[in-house]
Amino acid sequence: MDFLDNMYFSNSLRSYLISLVIFVGLLIVFKLFKSIILLRLKKIVQHTTNIYDDGLIALVENISGVFYGLVALYVAMHYLVVSQMIGDIVYYIFIIILTWQIIRSILAVLDFSVKQYLENKTEDGEVPDAHKIDLFSKLIKIIIWVIGCILVLSNLGYNVTTLLAGLGIGGIAVALALQNILEDIFSSFSIYIDQPFRVGDYIVVGDKMGTVKKIGIKTTRILSVQGEEVVISNKELTSAHIQNYRKIKERRVNFILGVAYETSNDKLEKIPDIIKASIEANQDCRFERATFKSFGDSNLIYDIVFHYNNNDYNEYLQVQEKINLAIKQKFTDIEIEFAYPTQTIFVKK
């Protein structure tokens, strides 16, 4: 009898040898794949502009050597006769390692996507909120790990239905106790996804206005024009009408002024040219019109419109001030009087 047919622990030497050859062969194949084929793929990908192949490479690179070794062992053991207990142990270990590796790969893709998102935002001239993105990324990772653990328990034979039911009841109790806090937290998710504003934007919410300094989990902090910090709950922000001045390319400004009724027609005709010159003397300002619009109770009303090509509110206020001072000075030079509320009483004798 061939010595390879000798039996040890219910398996022949030939079976052990075949299993060993398969195990070593698979390890060599995996090693060649990772060190040669993957290396060449990385060189090819470096010359492409598609980010998806970069993500695929990041996913494959993240596969652990432990996972390759376990796959080789799991396949090789199919050529051996083992007890039910050993088979179950190897199967359970394989399920745990497989789940762990899948989660690692998903997290690698997530990290790669976040990195690409931040780089694209930076290239577009925007300033992404890295702290907030990191926080949401960690929350997603926790959810992925929880799902992975539940799947492992399910494959190990545990009844996860009872566990999920218990978690559901406990979750409802916690949600009721923390209802207001959870509403603000979910509102922060909404703000992040929809992005009605971001840090650095000048916004107006009701009677509150200022520059956004921080978007937190529960509240958003705004620095007002007067200098104080205004704290607004995220729930209030998601249900309020928000004016965001960040995306203004050209601000349209409309204001009126009134001059005295005693002003002569010659001077009235000069007013549009005076206003136009005062506006166009400032950079980024485009004059549209200055029209004698109507007769007021105590003044002659001019309607004025110009465009300011800048979205900075503080700079706009400075420009408006310069325009007002210039108009005031020119009116003084040619003796045009601004109107103020007056009442004339005619007494009939």
C-alpha cells in the first residue's frame, strides 16, 4: 500500500498534501496579485482622470493579508474530513473575518470619498467644514460597524430579532426623552446635506443677521454686525426663511431721497447726473437710474437704482456711505436742500 494512503485523524497523507498544496498555492496567487498585478494597475490608474478606478484600487489595497490567508485555509480544508466542531469553528472564524474585511473595505471607500470631496471643494475655492464632515463620517462608520456586528450574530446562529426588538423599544424610549435634542441633531444633518448656508456666510434669519461662525450638532452661532454672538437652534433654522448673501454676484441697490419743493427745475434736472457721477466714482458700481418719481407730502422724491458687483455686506455699506456723502457734498455746493418733514399753514385774512 502506498504510504500516502496512510490514515491520520480520518484523512490520508495524500489529502493532507493536496490541502497543503492548495493552501500554499492560493497564498502565492494572492501574493502575486497584490505585489505585481495590483502594482501595475496602480501605475495605469495614475494616468487616468477617473476617480472611480482610484477608489477601486483603494478598496483592493485595503484587503488584509489575514483575510487572504483565511480564504486559502477555508478552501484547503474542503479537501479534508474534519469534525463538526472544527468545521463550525473554522466557519465562524471565516464569517467574522469576512465581515471585518468587508467593513474595512467599505470604510476605506468612505475615507477615499471624503478625501476627494474635500479636495474638490478646495479646488473650487470653497472652504469645506472639515470638522463637521469628520463628525458625520464617524457617525456613518459607527452605523456600519453596528450593522456588521448584527450580521455576524445572525450568521453565528443567534436570534437577532429579539435583540432588534429590544433595541427598538429602548430606542423609542430614548427618542421620547431626548425629542428636542434629536430634532436639533437631525436638523443639523439637514443643514449639512442641503447646505442652505455654511461657515463664513452672511445670513438673515427673521430679525437676526450676521456671519455664520460655527454650525454645531444642536445650535448654530452667528456673529452679528454689532459684535455679539447669536445662538440659534438648528431646528429653528430649518423651519425659518433664510436670506444668504454668499452667492450674490451683483447686489441691486434701490434707495430714495427727497429734496425741497422750493428747488428750481434747473437744479432738479441736474440731480440725476449728480447721483450718477457719485455712484460711478466707486469701483464695482454700475449706475442704472435716478428718476424724479413722485411728489411727496413735503418733498420731491427721486428713485435711485444701482448695482454693486460684490457680495461682501460690510464693503457694500462702506460704498453706500461714500455715495451718500458725495451726494450730500454736491447738493451743498449747488445749494440743493434735502427735504425734511414740514407743515405749512396758510391763514386767510
